[in-house]
Amino acid sequence: MRHHTRGDLVLEAEIVAGAVQDWDRGLVVGRTTFGKGLVQNVYELAGDNALKITTARYYTPSGRSIQRAYNGTRADYYRNAGKTEGNGLHPGALSHGGRSLTGGGGIVPDVSVPSPRRLQKIEVEVQRKGIIFEQASYELANDADLRERFRSFDEFKSEFRVDQAMESNLKEAIEEAGVDIAEETWDKGKDFLLTGLRAEIAGHIWGPEERYIILIEQDDDIAKALEELDNAARLLEPGFLPGRPDSALPWPGEQLDIRDMT
């Protein structure tokens, strides 16, 4: 099993990711999570006032705190979400099988993936205006053989690429929609936009599932997770994990082993 995390994931996903790590049930791939692990109750007071009190914290099975430390201002707290430096994170925790883990604020992945690049303005505008969807409809309407050219989606996925004529048609449609399309910005967003056109054509012919299969070709998180599948499977091989030394502190719920529950 592999579990994917992002810097903006909070609480529920962090609990699951932490448990996956602690019990050595898979590798966590992605970026350090937000670090939200508080339980807070709000009590109404007189005069339209209220008092919010922290009444509990969430921990992973091994006792790692999910809540990130409050350092600096409120703005600093949100600005530093997903970072490992200066967030009170500390090593030293061990998984059930003896792997070294980091704790103290968010879930730090076993395999880190850099944050994705920010979309160019042209990419955002093209998506917002639905230009790629409309262009896919146009191409299918003007190429009667396109639907019949491929015997299966797998054949389409491996062989079909947007040709120069389709690329020119897309650029023309973008310009007609009033989106600024300087060559520099086009070159930076070209792969994203052309992949989007391939995906929409696949979606028109086969459906939404096939559309997403094309779209995730550019997803670095999914690509890395797929690379790590074999490594994740090795966690269950006898003798692969180092084991916890006798000096290791016991877990709060040491008597519970989910391997005995499967």
C-alpha cells in the first residue's frame, strides 16, 4: 500500500497516513501535511461572545503528535504549513517494525515529492473558460475518423498525440477567446494544455475515467507512488524491517496489533 499526502491535508487524512506509517502497512508519498490535530470545544458566553478551548489532541498509534507547534504569528503559522524546518518536528519515533519516523507536527512522508509548479495564467484562463473541452468537441466533429481510428483506449493512450494542426487550432481558439498567448507563456504551458486536449478527446470517446487516466500522466505524485509500489510491498516481507530494540519505549496501545485482526 502507498498513501499520498499534500501540504494542505488535515486531520482525517493525517490520522490515516500516520497509522499507515506506524504499523508499516505502506509507504507515505508526497509532502509534509498541515499538522492539525486538536479537538476544540466552543462555549457560548454572554454578549454574543464565545470561548474556544482545546480539550484534546490527536496522536498516531506510536504516540506521535499530529498537531504542529504554534510558532510566531497566525500568518506565520499558515505560511509555514507543510514545511519541516522550524515546525517543531523531531526524529526519534519508531514504527511497529522499527523504522525511524519523524514526529511532532504533521505527517512527514517516507518519500518526498516536490510541490507542483504553479499554473501559468494562460493555463488557468483556458481551463476557466472551458476552451479545451470545446476544442475537443470541435476536433471530433471535424475529423470523422478520429473516433474509429483506435480499436481501444489503450491503443489511443499509447499512440495518439496532438498533431501540429490540432495545436494550431487550439492556439487560434485561445486567442479568439481573448486569452493573452505570448510565445513564452505558450511554451511553458504547452505540455499541460496539449495533454488536456488529449484527455478531453479521450473523455468524449470513452468517458470520464479514461479522461483522468490521461490527465494523471503529468502528476508527479502519482508517478512517484507507482515507482514505490514494490518498495512498499517489501515492508511485509519477513525479516525486511529492522525490528524495535528492547530499549524502545512502548506504544500507548502496544497490546493492539492490527496484523492479528486481518
